[in-house]
Amino acid sequence: MLGIVLRCIQSTSSREVAAPLVQVAWAALGWRAAAGSERGYAAACEHPASGTSLKALLDRGVPVSVLEFEISATEAVRRFNEYQRTACMGLHAHSLLDSKAIASGAAASAAARSASSSSSSSGSGASTTSAASMKGSGDSSGSAKSSIAPAYLPFWVFDAEFSAEARACLGFKDEKTKEVVWKEQSDPMQLSSGATAAGDTEPMQVYASYQHVREVGNGAAGAGLPGRARPLTAAEAAAGEVGGVALTQPAMRQGLAWALAVRALTQAQVVEAEARTKAATGATDLKEVHVALQLHRRSARLVYLPAYIAVYVYGTRYKQGTSGVILPQVFTAAIGGTRTGRVQAPQHVSPTKASLGTGGLVGGLGLMAGGDLSGWLPPLLGLEPLLPQLGAVEALTLAALAASGAGMWAHQRPANQRSVHVSQQVRADYEFYKQYDRHEALGSGAGVNAGTGAFKDPEKAARGAGGNEEYMLWLWADADWRRWEHDEPWNWDEEERRKWAEDLWRKQALRRLERQRYVAKMEAEAARRAEEEEAEERRERLYGSSARFAHHRPRDHGRGSGPYAGEGEEGGGYSGISGGGRRRGRSDFLGYYRVLGLQDAEAVSSEDIKAAFKQQALLLHPDKHVGAEGEAQRKALVQFQKLQIAYDTLKDAEKRRLYDRGQFVE
């Protein structure tokens, strides 16, 4: 799209103005060639590596390879059952996959190949796979019959050379007060220079389809697998299959996959940075660890990795959007098709086994405690003080209660796991907005408001005391992709996730351009303020401080910062309320008073804060938006979380005092 816009600009001068913007956009979107490459903008515009046919990829010179299967379907079923037995400690559900599932998978593969042949003859290409009917784990259209079928899953594999440096907030524990004192790291730590991220490592292998949830798709990945793949032949690419197994088309754009690879690589570098920073500085704790990557070289190739995709039914669920409609619960699992392949599947504890095992264990211990074996068994197990002398009736009753509780736990386990998953996502959103609000406020001039003289340093004033534009962009992008990957994976929809991912990808590129413009604006504002302050200091040195020259004081222009902000002088052109949120000495740099609707109040009491919180909570509570659209529910949840943060800070007298002075409160 950007390439088309650039080609439509006719005049040379307009092209010169637009070219840098397009260059930044290509770099952010991942379409730009690596540094030193001879490819220009036109080449990048002509081939925005998107989901196209294999033949087109080969014609464009994109390397495509395939790693063939090394295990049979029978071995895959055995591995799956062994995984369930080990993960559930022998309490696993039986017969989730068996020989009938293999036969069903073979029939599904044959049907998929037939459909693929008919569609390719009509010009639509071989886009179907042997597991076309295997959607996400929450697909309500799944058949009640279990099946396991081979599939070649596409992966964008990247090789990159990069340098990395890290910066963090260091925490040192005071031995006297036992409190942690935080301070900013003075200089960034160089993690690597000219380091190599090889495609044989898992972070650089990105599942290039939206057909399955990310955990299932990544089940085919593994260290060292791309290096063992052989080149795909032109005949195999034209047929769309290898050895009778269909090749899934890479629906994910290469640039989007690169954004996910950079995220995974950065997360790995953060882990390394934490260990090295603690060792180098002696810090007892770290927070806000940020890693900046500088790319020197990058190459990409498409690799097909083998996996067995299993679809099976276990339990029931209520149909979404209905009342009382019960459907079979369909799950999807992936078993790597190589000798070292892993199993990516949910764990299923059998309620019957859980009841019998727990009841037998508790009943047996109870009988032993009251029987002839009590002389040696309880001391051996260390249970003598815990088990009273029970009779047979009491032991059986206790066993029945334990069996009932264990069965209910096993039956409710999937629902409980979903609840835990949702709560983890809510907590992650809370932490994101907490960090982002702080850095957004600092980047908007909170360092200037603090009166530390940061306005004399334009760069520091533009970014705030401790703020970092790249870190803010990283926080935002990481939160975006986390939601995309983990938001209700049981309701995964292929087309919906594809649109969501591409929208995020484009918005992040535009967001970077907007932040760059914002930083430039803030730097200009900070430079203007510094010049005015220097002029004021020169005037005071020449003429002294006098009310006669009050009109020469540097104006705040709505920023609410500087030595004269919030004084409310009569006739001096200063309002009692500044644009930065300060009302007669009260700072609102994080907008907590604004969230509660108290930004215009002259004086605010604890009762006012409590009443305002109750009023806003009644409007923003998530229960009030149960029937709303998904986006509206998420927006209401975010607003309610911000309201809780504001109330937790302002209801505490000490925290409120610090906040009113413009100091950030943990």
C-alpha cells in the first residue's frame, strides 16, 4: 500500500519528502531489506512477502524446504497417551486416541486431497490441508469422532545478526531498614555485538498459519529441525503435497512473522539481561528491564515441519451465545513428526480415576491408622500426629467424601483452568497499563513538573525523567501480541485472528511514526522552554528580580510545569489549573483525579474520593457490560482497572500526599 502511494507521487520534490516516511514504515513492517542490501523501495513494494502460493514464493527466490516424517501415526498415538499418563500421574482419561482415530485421520486426509485437487483445477490453488476440519480447540463444528492425521505446518525461519544493549531500574536492599531502594541504571549494558540468532533456535521459528492456536501450531517446531530439512522441489510445490500429505499454505506475511520473531528474541535477551545485570551491579532486584536490538542482517526462508494433528472429543460444554445447549467438547493437539518431536496437548484427568484413587488412598490410611498396622505405618510416613484413631465407619465416610471431592475437582478442572487463564490475562493487562501510564506521564513532561531542572536538557525533558520511547513502544507491542495469542484461545477463529494480527501489525507501524512525531514536538517544546529560562536568567543577572518584569516570565503554554506553574497569579496570565493537571499545587500527572471525575474540584476529601469511586464503579463494572460486544467489554475492563488503581492510590493519605506533589507512587 505504501509503495503504491509513493509511486503515485509525481513530482521529484514530493518524492523526496515522502521517501523517508515510507522508509521508516517499511522498516517497522519488516518488509525493508537488511542494511547494505541493494534492494530499493520498488523491490520491497513489489514483493511484500504475504501469504501466496508456493510456486510464487519459489519464483521470487524465497528458499522453501521440507522436513519429512520420521515417525508413524501409531507412534504418535503412543506418545500422546504416554504424555497424558505422565502429566496426569496415572489419572489420565483412556481411549482419547486409538487405532480408530488413525483410520479416521487417513480418511480425512484422502478427502482433503480430493478437495484440494478439485479446487486447484478450478484455479483456487491447493490451499486445503489434510487437517482442514481441525480448527481451534473451541470449534463447535467438530465431529464427534476422534482422528489423527499427518500435516506439514509452515514456519517462517529467520537468521539474523544483531547487537543488543539493556537498561533497567536497579533495586538495592537497605540492610538497616530492609527496604529496597530503586535507582536508574546510569549507562546501558552491552549484551552483545554482532551476535547471531540462528533459525535452528525456536524463537526464530514462527508458525506461519492461523489455522490452529499458537500453542498447537508451535508443537511442530524444535531446535535444529530447520537445518535438517531438504529443498522443496518444483513438482512438489506445484502439487501442493509431499508423500501424499498436503502442504499448508503460509497465510502469515513474512513481515508480520518477523515482528513475532523479534518479540521472542527480545524476551530471550531480557532473561539474559536480568542475570548479567544482577551479576555486574550487585542489585538484589530489577524492574522495567528494556532491551534495545539493532539489526545488522536478516534472511528468511520457509520451512515445512511435520506434525500429527489430533482432534478428539472429551466431555461437554455449553454452546456459546445460547442457553442450555450442550455440545461435545472438541480438543486439538499436535504431536511432532520427528524422532525428537514433542506433544502439545491439554491434560485430561479422569474424574473416575481421581475419585477411586483418592478414596482408596484416604480410606486405606484411615483403616491403617486404627488397625494393627498403626504401630509402624504412620510413623514411617510421618502421619501419626495427623491421623486420629479411626474406626471402619469413619474411615469409609472420610474416603467417600475425599472421592467425591476429587471427582468434582477433576470434572471442574477444565473450567478452572480457563478461569485461571483469564485471571492471568487480566493481571497482565493491569501490569501493562500500570507501567505504561507511568512512562506515558514521564514522557509527557512529568520530569519537568518535578522541578528538577530537566527542562534544561531537551532530550531528557522530551522523554521524561527515566522515560524511554522505545520501551513504551515495546510495552505496547508486547501487550498487543500477548492478547492476540492468549485471548480466549478456546474460541479461536482462523479468519478473525488473521484480520486481528494484520490490523495490529499495521497499527504498530503507524504508532511508531506517531511517537516519532510526538518526540520531535516534545523536543522542540523543551528547547523553547530552555531558551526562555536562559533568557530569564540573563535578565535577572542584569536587572535583578522585580515584579516590574513579571511579564517576562516564561509562559507554561498549558504544560503545567516550571517554577511558576500553579501559582494562580492575578492578572499575570496564569490560571489556577494548568494543562498538565495541576490545580493550585495539586498534581494530577497520571490522571487519577480525572478518572474519578474530581479534576475540577477545589478541595477533595476522603469522602469525596469514596463517593466518586462508588459512582464510577457502578458505571464501569464489568458486570454492567456482559451483553456488550467484545471490544466494548475489554474497554470497560481497562477503564475499571484504571479506576481501581486511582482509588487505591488516593484513598491512602500518605500516597495521596506524594501523588499531589507529583511523585510517582508504587
